[in-house]
Amino acid sequence: MRSIASVVVCGAAALALGLGAAATGPREPSSRAVRPAPAREPDGLLVLAVLSPERAMVADPRTGRALARQLPGGTLCHGPVLAFGDRVLIFGVRRSRVVPRSLALRGDGPARSLGQADTVIDSSAPGRLWLGRWTRQGDRTARLALREIDAAGHVFARTRWRLPRWATENAVMDDGSLLITRGRGVVLRRPGGSRLRFAGGSPLAAGGDRFAWHDRTSSGVRLWTRDGGQRAFDPPAGLRLDDTGGAAFSPDGRRLALTVTAHERSRVAVIDLAAGLWRVAPGAGVAGYKAIAWSPSGRWLYFTGPHHRLLASRGGIDRARPLPIRTGGTVMSIASTPGSAAR
């Protein structure tokens, strides 16, 4: 389960992502780099969106080995780079229309077109994404057509929604419900037509049967689950939510990582959702774009630190340690993947 990962395309003129030659520098991850790691070592591969120059980078958090691909003439448009299956998602333009494309995790081979889309939403099904197309219907409403695909472009599901024109889609739940932001609140639209409204909130993370949002009326975190309804998690004294950073559920959905402010510094906190306990990862704070991602096993939490460093904390509660990855720039977003196809 991941953070809210909806990519809103910033316009065809600004999105001309192409597939460039491999950047000079660190080598790509080898077969040795993707073997299962012991529990005491970070696991998976990291897929990074890096500035400047803009590029996508696949890196091993244990060895630091990395492959970078530049994007000549294009832009990351301040959206996350998504990893799904053995592919990485980028955007290109064909005849002035936006076309999402996928690259092999190792960067081998040409980019594959996935068809036209205005938005991309991470799916709760492993290895899949939702691609969306908006069609305006009058002055107040619009139609959102969604299709769920895998890394090969195969379509698994389709759905259509009639929404307020200025709504923002945030997540598709595992039962097909659509989580949107409208005005100063969050709305869960269900396939049968019913709706749940949560006023005064902004979404933090969603996945599977749950989502979390920041309740601005109380400055706390709220959790909704399909079986358990709503729960409240108010930060302890000395902590404040930091909306400028990321948030993500652990893969099992039992923990929520998010950024907080403690003693005027941005830090990473983890909420144990069963016990209702908050823990702040000791060590260096979170910095830059304040990107967060859990490892595929959920044993490690990755985040951006000061001075362009990438940090890891076991469970998100042990002391943070720097990873041996040299990005050569600012990391905008982090995605993690098992990396089983990078051989």
C-alpha cells in the first residue's frame, strides 16, 4: 500500500519525455544485487525521480549500484516515477497528445506506449496501474474513464465515473470505489452510487481497503477502513503534521509513515495503527521533496535526507542510516519494487 500516487499531466507542451542514453556514472544493478536480502539489510530496488538534469534512476539500496536514464527534451512534471511489475512509467507525447510509456526496470529495450491518458493512479493490485481519461460534460461535470493495466498493457478492468468538473481523483480502492478530493473535503464514491463525505480533510495515503487523511479541523490523522469505519490518531505533544511531505501505508497496511515537524525540524514518524502509537525515527531528518517509500517486505522505510542523501530506517523506528546511493541531484520521488526482473 502506497501514498496517494495520482499523476496529473501538466500539459502536452511540458511533457515530451523521451528515452535517452544511459547516463554516465554508476553501473546498473547486477543479478547479485536483486537476490533476497537478510532481514538486517534493506531489500528491493529503488526507482527514483532525480533532478537535475531530470532523469529516472534504478538503484540497489544495499550496494549503491544504479542505472540512470536521462529524459532529453522532457520533464518529470513534478509527479512520481511509478514502478509496476518489471517496468517503470514515464510520459511521452504523440501528435500533441500525452502518451504514458513504460521502460524496462533495467532500462533495456525501447519504451512501450500504454495509450493515451490524462492521469495515472497506482493500483492496489501488485504490478498494475489505473490510467484515466477526462472528458468535459458541460460546465459543472466531467466523465472519468479508467482502465487498469499491467506492465504489458493488458487491460484487467474498466470503469467510468461522472464527477464534478473540479474534482481530483486520488485512489481506486480494491472494491472499485473511487476516492476523490472536492473542495475542502474527501469523498469516497462507491460503485453502487453511495457516497461517504469527510469534510475538512486532505488525503494522505490509500490502498486496498483503507485510506488516511489529514483532518484540518483537529490537525490529526484519520483512518477509514471498510470493515472498521473511522479511527482518529492525534499526534502527541510536540509533533505536528507536515503536509509538505509524503505518506505511505506499509505493505501489510498495519503502519502509516508520514512526515511531521518536531522541534522545528521535519522528521519521519510511523503510526502503529493497531496500537495507536506514534514513533519518530531517530537520526537525520527528512529533507528536500520529503519523499517516503516502504521496502517491498515492509521491514525498511526509505526517505530523502539532507544534502541529497537517501536514508533508511528499519521499521521506520530504528536510527536512520545513509544508503550508499549517489544520485548526483535532488530526489523528487521514491518507489520500491522487488526487482526480481532486473537480472
